[in-house]
Amino acid sequence: MIERIKRLSILLVLALLSGCATPRSVYVPGTEAGVGSVGVDMYDYQIVVEKMVTSMLKREMKTDDGKAPVVSLGAIYNHTPYNVEVRMIGEDIRAEVLRSGKVKFSTATDYEKRGGESGDLYKQLEFQNESGHVDPATTKKYGRIVGADYVLFGNIYSVERANARITEANFKFTLTLTEVKTGLVVWSDTQLIRKNIPKR
């Protein structure tokens, strides 16, 4: 009887442990700290930005005149069914890279062309050159925008698998830096994040 009670106690403990063993959010690689969340959140963005910027800055970017290279933020496409703030990721990467002092970013060649930051810049140029309201001595003329040396593109993918309790969503963030002059990819890296999402 005592032996049977011991066996039942062990089984009960194992059942309790197995019920608590699956975290709501766990990252790849396994050394990353887990955070309880059911979707891609700010902590995930921070991981992506930190890893990507550190990797990118290790790649030396050269220009013909030896000055700091100019990078334009290209499109970052979200190929997942989830709401991922791709613009936020791009802006955070840009801010972090600029903080290093090694690279300049151009918003004049923003991928949205006449939208977003590019649109505001072009409207300002049009206002200064065509409105007649700006002192010609201070007008910034057309044709003097500095061209980008590199364009940073990105993609976000997800692959899911589910069981009766959770959906495992594996996110893959990929960034690629392409040299405009040659069209050659000079750097690319990925960051993986796995989210275990409990079913309701």
C-alpha cells in the first residue's frame, strides 16, 4: 500500500511538472531569456535590433571617397499572418546604427518614394523651389540629394505547427544589405524567435 502511494505521488509530481514545462514564449537559441507573451512584442524587437545591428556593424562598408557610407532603408516585408511592426524595426535599426557613427542614413530614397519621410522631404523641396515664398539665397536646390551607397532590405517569415494545447510559431527575421553600385549583397543575417502560443 505504501509503495503504491509512493508511485502515485511520483506520477502526480511528474504530471504537475509536465503541465508547467511549456513556457508561453521561448526564444531561439535556447540561451535567450523567455518572456510571457502571446505575440511578437517589444522585447522581441529589441532582440532582433540588437543582434542585427551588432552583426551588420562587423561588416566593413566602403565608399570611393572614404567617407561614412550612406544607407537607405528599403522595404521590410511581413510574410506572416501576425501584426509585426516592420517600420518600427527598421527605424530602431537605423537609430542604433546611426548611434555608432559609422554610417549615415538617407530618407530621401525611402522605399515609399513619395510617401513617408521621402514624401515630406520632397514636399519641402517643392515648397522652397516653387512656392515663391522662400528667399532664393536660402533655397535648397533640386539635384543635390546624396545618393545611397547601400540599401537595407528585410523579410519576416513564420512557420507554425500546433497540437491540442499550443501553437508553435517560428519567426525568421532576415535582413540583407545590398551595394547600389554593383547590386551585390555585402551582408545578410537572420534572427529566429519561437513563440509558444496557448490555445484559448
